[in-house]
Amino acid sequence: MYKKLHLVSVFLVIAGLLLAACGTPASNPAPSGDPLKGTIIISGAFALYPMMTVWADEFQKLHPNVQFDIQAGGAGKGMTDALAGAVDIGMVSRAIKPEEESKGAYWVSVAKDAVFPVVSAQNPAAADILAKGISPSTFNKIFITGEIKTWGEVIGKPEVTDAIHVYTRSDSCGAAEMWAQFSGGKVQGDILSGAIGVNGEPALIDTVGKDSLGIGYSNLNSVFDMTSGKLVAGIIVPPIDVNGNGQADPDEYFKTKSDAVNAVASGKYPSPPARFENLVTRGKPSGLVQTFIAWILTDGQKYLDKAGYVQLTPDQQAASLAKVK
């Protein structure tokens, strides 16, 4: 009996080898004669980092001989690294400045997302904040001028005297610049000088969540969990009272990622802090880098929705693709 089973096993193994030799396809076969190979080095915005890892994985499935080295470190780092030639691509989550272009920064927009305000879920005024929202002028007085110093002033209850703890990013980043512009400033340096600086987006979210009196801002894909689509534990997103009616309307209140993405895509969420995500190279890209960016702007766009980003419109996509080619 053992001999018969053994012979059958050997036959099956040999048959499998013969089938493989005859060209039975593997689950993810390497393209025959694929000319693409090499390593693409990328750094920059925390906002685009999660999406870039998805794009890299999908591109590598098509071109197994292409490797990626991707690091988040803020939009400022992405721009500095790209201009210095330290990376092939810089991720920059803000508009590109004329002085950066004059130094050789060549950029294309590849997606759209937004920056959202965040407060601790343990905030003693949380119920009122969610019911009333916070107006743009109030954000200005919290983040730029510093005129509003207590949570009671925010919700219109002077008896609440808890001080507001304002947090900002200490590293150079697009989120800070977008939030400064929305709040009435122009650049990251316009955010309140007394704000508490935190290095990096994950740390800022964690810090605000643990401080019941804290307020800050963060990118869409850090505010909402990538898997569940729900708010990250420990924080809430205060509604922006865009129309100034003193209450949070349904389209101003976001509890899930899909709500937020739809608001950004439809233009209901203000811009700034909604913004384009850009890729920067030193001079016009060529070779492997050009091919990868062109793929992002075509086939790569289909991965944006699932990851919680907003696709470019057809016109925006065509404009970016024309710059790459």
C-alpha cells in the first residue's frame, strides 16, 4: 500500500513539474522580457505616504524587478530631498512655490485630500463642539491670533474656563501650511507662536488624543482608520461651521472616512484645507521614474478611492499627464 501511494505522489510531482515547464502560469508571473528594473527612492509628506505604499505595491506586482525605498518625513523634507537629488521623487502636500521651481522643482498633482481639525474625544466641551461646530473665524482666533484661549469661549459658555492647548507640527509640512491658510494665515510660521510643536503626524494625533484640552489638525488618512474607516480612537473631528449658522449641519459633520472623502470630492469641504497632493522631481522626470509617475496618473488612479483619497478630474489628470510626458 505504501509503495502505491509513494508512486502516485512521485507521479503527481513529476506531472506538476512538466506542466510548469510547459508554461502553466503562476499567480503573479513576471512579465516576459520586462525592461523595467531599478530602485525608486521617495520621501516626503505624511499625507501621501499611505497612498504611495499602495501604488508601489501594485506597480511592483506588474514589474517585480522594480524596488522602492519610501520614507515619510513631511512635505518640507520631500522638497529638500528632491532638490538635493537625495531622492527620485519628493511627496509634497501643498502648492509648489515659485522659488522652489526656480531651483529645479518639477511637479505634477496626483491626488486630492484634506486637512481636518482634531480634538480629544475626552474634551469636556465635546458635546457642545459637535452640536455647534467651530466657525472659521473662531479657528483664526485659536490658531493664528490667540485671542480665544478657553473652551468656554469656543462654545459660548463663559462658565467653562478650561484653557485650550493648541498643538501644531514642529516639522516642515504641507498640513500646517494648509491649516494656516484656512485659519487666516499664509504659511506654517503664521500659526500661533505659543502652540506646542509636535514632530510628525502620528505623534500629533496621539498627543491631541491624550490631552483632553488639546486641539490640532491632521491629514484625512491619519484622522480615519485605514481599515475600518472610522475615526481613530481618542479623537473627534469638530465640524467646521462653514455657513456660520451656529450649528453643525449634517454635511459639516464627519464620523467616517467615506463622509469626509465625499465632502472633499464634491467641494463641500473648504479648500484650503482641502488641497492637491503633488510629486516633485529635480527637473522633468525620465526613464523609470517617468514611467512610474505616468502609471500613477493612469492605472494608478483606480486605487485612490479605496485608500481614502480623491481622484483627479479627467481634465486635471490630462494636465498632469501632459507635464510628465
